[in-house]
Amino acid sequence: MRFIDNKGITDPAINLAMEEYVLHHAPVNESYFLFYINSPSIIVGKNQNALEEFNRSYVNEKDIQVVRRLSGGGTVYHDLGNLNFSFITSYDGKNFHNYSKFVQPIVETLNKIGVPAELNSRNDIFVNGRKISGNAQFAQKGRMLSHGTLLLNANLDKIVNSLSVSDANIHSKSIKSVRSKVANINEFLSEPLNMDEFKEIILEAIFEGREHIDEYLLKEEDWQLIHQISQEKYKQWEWNFGRSPKFSIIKSSRFPMGGIEVKLIIEHGLIVQAAIIGDFLEDVAHIENSLIGATYHSQGIQNALKEIDVQLYSGQVSKESFIRLLN
């Protein structure tokens, strides 16, 4: 196995593109191990509806990036206190779903430093009933990826706020994340570790000593292709949101002029039906029709309503307030 250094990049779109590039383009006679740390971001499983997996208003307010990954599993929050690891190996039909093969050395290392970690039946690492690591896999064309998270010193408040979604008014058939109580590894250590110290401990455990670490260097042309994959896929709305299945959403709020309720049907990230109910001064069909075909995010809705004077219909409700309601 060879180690790949991501050069301190914290852009999640580039780091996920790096995983994909190594999976498909690095020499297939080798296995690889890589680390990366992402700036605050929401990482969505491949089979999930990105639009219902996180707190949209909070994520928009905090300018948290949302990126869909190759593997399945649940949605997770990443930040600079979370260490991500990846194993990229050949796929022989035996190692897929065998999470223990990849994760057990990490579990044993955590126990050695005083963290009583264990791998549960859902392939997550728990300590005293609290989740410190989630794992997922992906296989294609004779190669496979097994990757996971390690919460060292993440912002737990942001994890909860980002992923706390009230689904009472959202209805779909997509695969929803299983929420678990989370914890940081540092909570279980008598002396907290910084990220560099933690990376070194895990790296030496995987390679059974620093002297056995064999680094695979990505060349300039490799990085150019990684950035190309990032731009053409992981930074694109079509990949991150357009894959989302059909679902419906109901939003309501009270305003000085009365209550407003909006019912939307979203398909592949686009608004395909819209119904607005409330005590309006004018027929709102024009607003409803303007929303049809809009991408379901703040900018898409703003563009759809750019030429519409919302207050003409609603009296005292500003366009900004109405857009916030839709999001």
C-alpha cells in the first residue's frame, strides 16, 4: 500500500475528485491510502436526496458547501476538526462490505491511545454509545474505495444544526440518513491531540511504522486532471443536486397580512409544480408559473422571481421574506 498526500487541500470538491481520480487512473497494481480534511461542508451520499438531507436555511446562512460523493450511505458534516481517510484497492468480490478489513486497524489504534472504540453493525465506529466515525464504500471496474470520517475536534453544534431537518413537511422515497449521537475523539483522551499529531498516529498504524510508509506522488498533470474532475463534476449543481429524486415540500409562515403556505414538487432539483395559498390581493398564478422550472436553491428562486413584484400580490410581504420562506 502507498500513501498519497493531498497537499493540505481543504476544498471538498477537489478532495472527492482526488479520490475518484486515484480510483480510476492510478496504477491498478497498487493499493493506496489517503487523508484529507475539508473546510465546513455537507457531504451527501450518492443515493440520497440532497435537498432534504440538511438544514437549508442554516447551511445557506453559514455558506457551507454541499457536495455529493461517489459512495452510498448517509449525509455527514465535515470541517477542519474532522479527518477523512480513504483506502483504494482492487475489487475481488471479497472486500466489498468487509469494513472491518479497513477500519479495524484504526479501531485498535484508538484503543491503544485510550479511546474505547468499537465497530458496530452499521460499520460506524462508536465510543460509549456515541458515533465518532462513519464509513462507506464504492466499487467500479475492478477497483473499490472504502472511506470514512474520524471526528477529532469537530464543531458538534454545527453538525447538529446543519443536519437537523424537520421532515414533517417533506415527502419522498429517497434513502434518508440515520442520525446518531456524535462525539469527538478528544473528549475521551486525557491529553487532547492536534490534527497533525492524530494524523501521524493513524498513518503509522496503517503502515505499521513510519519507516514503512511508501509515498505515491501525484504529478502536475495528475493534479490538473483532478481539478478538471472537480470543476466538471463535484462543483456542478447537476451532480450535487440534480440527481435528487422527486419529492414534495410544504412551507408555511405567518406574516402581518396573514398566513402563507407554499406547496412545491421538486424533481431532479427543479420545481415542477407550485401552489401558493394565502390571503393575497391578486391572483398568484403568475408567481406559481414563474417558479416552474426553477432550480430549487436560493439563486434559482431569485432568478425566477426577478421580474415579479411580490408585494403587489401579498401587500406587506417583501420578496426577500418570500424567498426565505421557499428555502
